[in-house]
Amino acid sequence: MNILYRIYFKFEKIINKRRMKGVHDKLLFCGTNVIIDGTCHIIMPQRMEIGDNTSISSYTTIYATYGVKIGKNCLISSNCGISSYNHIINSSNRHRDVAEDIKYSKPVVIGDNVWIGMNACILPGVKIGDDSIIGSGSVVTKNVPPREIWAGNPARCIKSI
């Protein structure tokens, strides 16, 4: 059984690498040594920038519809959600008025040396400062200053670094 697992994971690694090679080419900017797991789902990669030495782990979903910029040396853990896209608040027009979505959709900017923990959610318009840490399972609804640890739902400052 152990040998079957090794074979499976070997093939999975090769398939993921090939799948994500196409994504690197579609990005607006992609630095060197960027690792994007093959299970990630990126909507509109042509509006996304990623700096050098950044890693995005498995099953992370990124909606770059209105722009997502990720800095250098960032670590984004598994199953995170990052979105620059949102819908209008009025429920009667939510499915019909896509042009109005622009008012609620804003770019996301993640600074250098940021670590985002597993299952975190980064909402539209959020800017995360350099050297910050976002705790696992956090929902970030507002800007995070540099060198702070944020956690919770909604996320709040836990400690300055």
C-alpha cells in the first residue's frame, strides 16, 4: 500500500506542476521562485501580481477580478480565500446589476514577508502591511498595519511584532 501512495503523490506532483506552469505565464507579474500549488484556483490571473519567493499552498482560491498584489517572501497557507470582488448589497438587483458591483469591489494588497494562516479569508479592499501575520481561520475585513499579528472573526490586532 505504501508504494501505491508514493506513486500517486509522484503523479499528482507532476500534474500540479504542469497545471500551474500555465498560470505563472498568465499573471500580470510573477517574480522568481514563486510556488503555486496545482490545487489552487485563481480567477482572472492576468490581474494578479506575485513577488519573489512567495508560496501559495493547496486549495487556496483567489478572485483577482479587481486586482490582487502579493509581495515578496509571503507564505499563504492552505485553503485560504482572497477576493477583490464583491456583490451589491441590494438583494433585488444582486444577480442583475453586475456594473454596480464595482462600487463594492476593491483591489487587495498584501505586503512583503506576510504569513497568512490556514483557512483565512481576506476581503476586498484590504491592505496587509509588511511583516504581518494573519492567524488561521481569520476573516480580515480592514487594513492590517505593518508588523502586527491579527486573528479572529472579524480579525483584530492580537500583538505587535
